[in-house]
Amino acid sequence: MWRLFLKEHAAFIVFQIVLVAFIMLLYWLDGFRNVDTAIYSFVISTVLVISFLLTRFVKRYQYYQRILATPQNMEHMLQREGKSPEQVQNEIYLQKLYRLYQHEVQSLYASQNRHLQFMNQWVHQMKTPLSVMHLLLQEEQELDKKSVHEEMDRLKAGLDTVLMNARLDTFEQDMQIEKINLRSLVSEVVTENKRLFISKRVYPEISIAEEHVVATDQKWMKFIMGQFLTNAVKYTFEPNKKVLIAAECSNGNTLLTVRDEGIGISSSDLPRITKAFFTGENGRKTGESTGMGLYLAKEICGKLGHELSISSVQGEGTTVSVRFFNQDFATQEENDDSSENRRSDQGLRGESDAPGSEPVELHSGKR
């Protein structure tokens, strides 16, 4: 403890020694005409310096004890034993630093816990399609390729979700903003989910002009649209319903909406549907909800600078919207895309009415 104290005040002690030596030099240059005064000055200076150091040591004794002791827990640093303004301010700073540390640790713990919980749920859910495919392969009759395709689609959707969840922590390293044709992107996602639309006899209607171009990341936006369309179809239990996908522009902003005619979301669940692992009433109906779909969509939209909003009326349907801010757009006659919508709708209806395309009951994740 004394060693630490002397190291801290070494500069002050050296300064006092130099000061006393300078005073003695003045007396020496004066010829030591008054030796008693010189000795008196030396003794008084030495006594005052020693008294000052002893007083300071006593005041800082408890502080030295605390910082030299081995801490038993983090709360040890929060003890307030400082007396000087410097010590008090130092303790205030350490308390602020500790609160910041606690916030970072809690955020890290919550993130790790979320990843662990999601992985446990995902592994459990992936057993279902694997088990179904295993049973299909064991049957002696001809393999039902349609059922195998459906189970493979479920596996692919689950893999995409877990990969996107893993990449979310390094989002900035995996992001590429570019101008994307909104209609082309939506059409591509609809085509990828064609079997799901056909099996549930739900038909998409795309009302997006060809000139709608937005600045976003194509890969992440396709994942978001896939979540919207998958939820819209899987929560539409009645056949011959529609999923309406539209875009409109105003004041330089583009609003993309996906509206279904499904069962809707209860008003009590609506404020919480973007929370991680929240399944709600609809999730319990399907039995395989992870509660991560809309959570990931909201997180991704936030990182891309888009605004996600959801409205729903139970029993009538749900509307999910993404607002792209400060986007360039051009208008087009409504008749140009309405004819293409009819052709897309008729194409899907034709495939769904083909022989062997009976509706298959599917399960979904969280809306």
C-alpha cells in the first residue's frame, strides 16, 4: 500500500525536494549570513511536506485497501468510499461503466438465448418432414412425389429461416443495396411458392406496375416476401381465396402491401406478433409455429431502413405493408398490369385444376 502511495506522489515529492534545494541554494549564494533561518526553513518545509503526505495517506487509506483487494464480485466496484472529489468522480464513472457493461452482457445473453431457443425449436420441427419422407419411402406403393415435394419445401423454408437468423448478426457484411424491380421480385417469390398456392387453392393477384423500382437488398427482400406470402397462404384455410399484392407511390415513398383473405389476427395478438417466439392463437391452431417469421422480417426491415406495418381484422384477413422511403417511381396505366394479373391467376388456376392436384393440408409457422 505504501509503495502504491509513494509511486502516486513521487512527482510531488521530487518537486518538494527540488524546491527545498533551491531555497538552500539561495541561502548559500547569500553566504549563509543567517544559518538558523536556513535550518528553520528546511525543517519547516520538511515537516509540512511529511504532514501533507500523511494526511493524504489517511484519507486515501480505505480507497487503497479496496483497489488492492481481490474483488469477490462485480458489485465490489460499486462501493462508495471515496472522499476527495477525484475519487468520488472516479466512482461515478465506474458505476456508469458498470451499467453499460451490464446492458451489453444482458443483450449478448438475450441474443444467445434466442439463438439457442430457436435452434431447439427448429431441430424439433425439421424432424416432422423427415419422418414423413421416411414413411413415404417405406410404402410399397408408388412414391407420392407431390407429398415429397411439399415436405422438401418445408425443409427448404426451415433452412432458409435458420440461415437468415444466423446471418442477422452480421447483417452489414451481407448487405448489398441496389435498385430492384419490385414486380419482378414479387413474381419470382410467387413462382417459388407456386406449389403452396396450388395445394391450398389460393391465388395471387399482383397489381404492381413495371416501373416500380426500389432501393433494397434483393436477397433479404425475397426472404421477407417469402414470409409474407407463406403466412398469407397457410393462414387461409378456405379454398378459392386470393392474396392481393399491390404497390403504390406517394411523396417519393413506395408502399408494398400483401393482403390475404384468411382468418386474420386477433386484436390481442396483433401488437405482439413481431416479438421473437410469439405464436399467438393462430400459431397454436397450426401446431408448428416458431414465432420467428415476422420477427426476422421486422428486424431486416429495420436494418434496411424500411418500415413494416401490419393490420388485421379477425375473420376477414390480414394486410402486411412495407414502406420504402425516398424511392424513385413512375406510373403506368392500370390496364397494362391487370391483364398480366389475370394471366398469372389463370395459369395457377389451370395447374391447380389439373388431375392429381388435390389440396393438401399444410402447417405453418408464425404469421
